[in-house]
Amino acid sequence: MNSDGRGVNWSARAARRTTRLRPSSIREILKLTQTGEVISFAGGLPAAELFPVAAVRAATDRVLTERGRAALQYSTTEGDAGLREWIAARHPQVGIDGVQVVSGSQQGLDLVAKCYLDPGDSVAVAAPTYPGALRSFEPYEVRFQPVKIDDDGIVPESLEAALAAGSTLIYVIPNFDNPTGASLSVERRHAVVELARAYGVPIIEDDPYGELRFDGAELPRLVDLAPDVVIHAGTFSKTLVPGFRLAWLVGSPAALDPVVRAKQAADLHTSTFTQFIALEIVRSGLLEEQVDKVRDHYRGRRDLMLDALDRELGDPALGFRWTRPSGGMFIWVSGPDSLDTTALARAAIAAGVAYVPGEAFYPEPGQVSGLRLSYSVASPDQIESGIARLGHILRQGT
Amino acid sequence: MNSDGRGVNWSARAARRTTRLRPSSIREILKLTQTGEVISFAGGLPAAELFPVAAVRAATDRVLTERGRAALQYSTTEGDAGLREWIAARHPQVGIDGVQVVSGSQQGLDLVAKCYLDPGDSVAVAAPTYPGALRSFEPYEVRFQPVKIDDDGIVPESLEAALAAGSTLIYVIPNFDNPTGASLSVERRHAVVELARAYGVPIIEDDPYGELRFDGAELPRLVDLAPDVVIHAGTFSKTLVPGFRLAWLVGSPAALDPVVRAKQAADLHTSTFTQFIALEIVRSGLLEEQVDKVRDHYRGRRDLMLDALDRELGDPALGFRWTRPSGGMFIWVSGPDSLDTTALARAAIAAGVAYVPGEAFYPEPGQVSGLRLSYSVASPDQIESGIARLGHILRQGT
């Protein structure tokens, strides 16, 4: 407002839901790590040195040569028909009408929340879970029902309790969960979709990491088991590149019916240009090659990090344990109850290593004995010395 | 649901706000025009033959050569610092902290609505106005206060009545309005921002067409007159290309404070790749050249369409009038009260010409004697014969 009291008092004018808009605590940590000699295991970024820059250039050249005007023009809200066909081909249970292109998985979560959450509703989420999902649901003025998660993913009995308590939406990361690295077992996949059916409650299956499997056999996607109750979110961000902001929702046409209208209201459509380039790349067969490359790279990094953790924190007397993910980008370390990873974070950064304190991943405050490590961007040397520094801090901190 | 009654009843599960999600009526008309020999003045697309395809290719090559990895990686929610600096330089009243990059103006409207509209609030909008804006506000369960608009833009007395009736947000397209083509006079610009100040109500200034001025002097932007009460939405969609989905909000840091958090929740950030390419293009100086080209092209088309309208509907006895826009893409034709442009639309398409019936642009049903013509994509021959067909239909239809 002006000094004469005229003008807009922006904070007084803000909608009630803005009180639920919390900044990302991870981003605050990332800012601290951008100075000095800090080895960061905090970010969840893919390894940029693996990006297929030359292939993107070649695909862009082809797109601009062959259909440049169309690539730069407005396009349909549902997404490019060719790209939707490619996505639909990966999900034989749904046709092209069950595919909605979105501007990153985060937008997919936001649109599903916008279409399926009223103020006061409660969402069943693993505790811990991906904070970006919590941030996408919160503006819709919802509550969370925490669901237990262990090495086999979310615990069906705990999910059932959340549903019995009235949750109207289930959020699951079935493969190589963020932050725990856990994958939902086959038995639990069946149990989870049956619970959803029994309670008539939709599932959002957020699956950014599913293709980055290092060990073991692929497990069925929830949407493929139960296309009647699941909206699946897939993305190019962890396999190809995140900078395109290109992802998709897959589900029954009935489930997506309000979503396409919400998408139109939200941003008309996703970039035609990046959709065309991505389609050119997947048609060239490069995506499989790229996924193999990323997978091999991350597998090696995971192995190094697990070895280093064994060395630094493997003494059972110390009371630490950590997950052994079969894919993805994250390891979850938990320590004795006396460990406060929030309190230790600054000391760790001062000692030259960064992680994300576990607290950031809980729908409610209070859980401070865990932390998330990412092995996706660190070099082998950084993993060696970073985990040594971390071990020192954690051993002192308990 | 399954036949046994288990499963998700998606429409019953849908959030209350989804009842406010209406599909775009313009898109339905556009679908009808995609078959056969219909000359379409319905779409609001820019002319694709003017797109700087070669410059986009050159800029993309430079971006991928010089900083390919960064261009394909995640980036900040606020937008690329270089691009934000370029935008801030066009608005000396605000610094870089007053710039938020968004994925198209439509997303800008959605984010402002999300941050500043509670259920039951009312938005002051011109009647007629841009339907995409109505679609972006509606999911927030708001009402509309219609504001009169004439050849000098929205009428301040009518806006004041809307504010007195309790509107808490003002939506304005100050330059070459969609659909009327009208521009807000300088006097009214001052009056409008003073009303906003007096009532303490924010303005969204949606300005996609401001640079496409054919005649007369540039008028001050509302945000430059009153950065304390205005959030301005600018875009590359009508000057460079729409397929990048690249636009920006400009306002005071206080105004944008919740917007950046809403953006993070909505889609993390806008495509790094398209931001880098656009920045490369604006730095090369090509944008000015491109704007000149687009402006000259559209000016010629406008002149042809106005001449054709004079010929076909100029007889005062017919009771038609139309706007004479000094820029932008649209002419608004209004006929005698007996004209029903909704009823005539199918006959017009059958006769080989399409327009958007005026009804689509009103916040409430009922106004059917106007229609919108776009001259941006039609060729000179199409304008000649299309307006002849339209004249025939309209003369018969009154």
C-alpha cells in the first residue's frame, strides 16, 4: 500500500489457500550447498553428464526441418497425438483416450488434486514421502493420513486404517520410492489396488523412477493391474531430460475427463516444441539406449555409496540402518532415536557434506532420526569422501 | 466402477470445483472447421508462416553447444535469471524480483486466481471478454461482475459499480482486446488504476497483443503506471511463437510472493530449454525484427478485412457495426438485436465460413448479437471470399 493507505494490501488480499503454500525446504538446503566445497547428496537431480545433448540437437533439427511451423504453434490440450500413441502403447489396458500429456509429473499431481480434492479431504500418503507431492496437495486445503512404509513399500494394513479413517485419495510411489528407495512388493500391489476398489478411492501412482531398475524383475504397474482405480503419472524427467518439463497421466477416460478441462484452464497445453522433440527421440529408439546408460551409471553409484555406508556406519553398535534400493536415486538412512538430522544439517554442511533431513519428507512435523541421500550426481570420489565426512558427523551426533 | 459395484465412481469422487470446469466453446467450433473448405476467422492463432523457424534452429544449436546440460536440467521456479533480467529491463519500475516466468499467460492467470480468489469472490471482467480468462477463474468457484466496454476499453463508471458491488479482482486486456479489438484510452488507464487503488483491489493486466500496434502511439502499461496494484502478464506467444509456452508475470515482490510458491506446487518451473532458446533469440535482436514482420502482416490483413466488411455490411440500413482495431488480431462485429450469431454459426460453416459467436465471450449467457473475427491466419483471398460468404449469411440472418 501507499503511504496514504491507498492501494492493495497483497497479503490481506491473498486467498485462504495461500496459507498452505509452503516453500520447498529442500530448495533452501540446496541454496546453502551452492557455495564452497560442499559435497551434496541432497539434490534429486539426474546426472547432467548423461543427457543426450547431441541426440536432442539432431531431433530438434529434424522437427524444425520437417514440421517447424506446427512445432512452434499452439496445439491440443490432451497432447500431441503421436506422443499419446507412444504412451498408450506402453499401457495396453488404456487407449489413447486414457492419456493426458502434462508439463512435468508435478503438474499431473496438481491437476489430479484440483479435480479430486475438496477442502477438508484427507489424502493417504506414506510417511515419509515426496515433499513435492505434499506441496501440490496442500493448496487444496486437505489433511494427510500418514501410512507406514517399510522395505516392501507402503503397509496395506496401515493404508486400510487411513481409508477407514476417511481418506479419499491414495498417493503411492511404487518403484524406488522418494525418499526411502523402497519398492512395493507384488503381493502388496495387489492388496493396495484391492483396498482402493473396496473403498472406492482413487490411487495416484507416481512413477518417475520405474524404468531405472538395477536388479530384479520388473513389477506390474498399479495402473496396469487396475486401470479402473488408478491414475498413473509417468515422465521423461528421470530417463531423458527434466528440462523439457514433459510427463503424462494415464488412466480411464472417466478418470481423466475433468483433468483435461483442468489442464486447459491451467495452461492450455504443454509445449508443442518439446513434445515433438521427445517424440522424435523415442521414435529413433534412443530412449532405451539412454535408459540403459542412466541405469548402469546409477547402479555403480549406488554400489559405491552402499559400500561406503557399510564402512562408515556398518558397526551394529552404532544403531544405523539404511535401505538398499534396487533402482532409482535415493537411499534412506535412519539412526537411533537420539539422532536429530535437522539439528545436524548445518554441522554437516560446515564439514562439507549435505543431505536432506528426514523431517522434510513427513506430512507432519516430528520425525528427525532419518535422512535422504542421493547418489545420482556425485562422482565416485565425492561418494567416498562425502560419506566419510557424513559418517564422522553422524557418529558424533548420536 | 466394476459390475460388482466395487471400484471408483469418478464423477462422484470429483471435487466440487470441477463442476465449474467448462470446455472451451471456441475449441468445439475449431473442430468443426477442420473439415472441408471452411474459411475460418474463428481461431485466435498467430500466422505460422511468419514463425522464425531458422532463427529458432540457430538459437537452439547455440544453446545446446554452449550450455546443453544446463538447458536440459531442472532450473529455478522463478525462471532463468537472464530471461528475467531481459523482462525486468522492459519494466524499469520493477526489479528482477518482480518477474515470474510462467508456462504461457494462461498459467499466469491461473496462478493469480489461485493466489487471490476464494470461493464466492467476484471478479470484475469486461463483457465480452477472453473466455480463457473466464475458464481460468471459474474453478476457484467465483462469480463475475460484468463491466461495460466500448471503443475506448472498459468504462470506468461501470468498473466502479463492480467494485462497489464487492469485486476483489479486476481483469483487463488493455491493448487490442480479445474479442473487441478495443484499446483502453490513456485517460481511462489512469482512472482504472486509481479505482483499483481506492478500492484496494488488484488488477490483472493481460497484455498478449500490446506490441502488435499498427497505428498510433504506444500507451503506458497499467503496471508501469501503478506497479503497486497491478500484476501484468506478458508473453512470447503472439510475438515470437506460442509453441514454447513461455510468458511472464510482472508486479511488486509482495504481489508475486504467493505466486512463486503456487508455481512451485503447480509445475516446479517452466521448461529450461525453451527459456534458454527464447533468451538467445531476444539477445540476438531478432525479436524486434520479428515483431515488425508480424505487425506489418496483420496490419495488411486488418485493412483487407475492414474493406471487405465495408463492402458487405456497410449499408447503414443493415444495422451492423464493427470495431476498427489499431493492433492485435480481432474485429468485433455487432448486428441488430434480432441477430443470433449462435444460431447462425452452423449455417455459416455450411456456407464455408466460420466465426466465434459472441455468446462465447460473456461471463453469463444471453448476448448473441455479436461475433468475433480473426484476421491473423487468413490469406487475402480467403478474407475476400470469406467475408463475402459471411456478409451473405448475416444479411439473411437479421
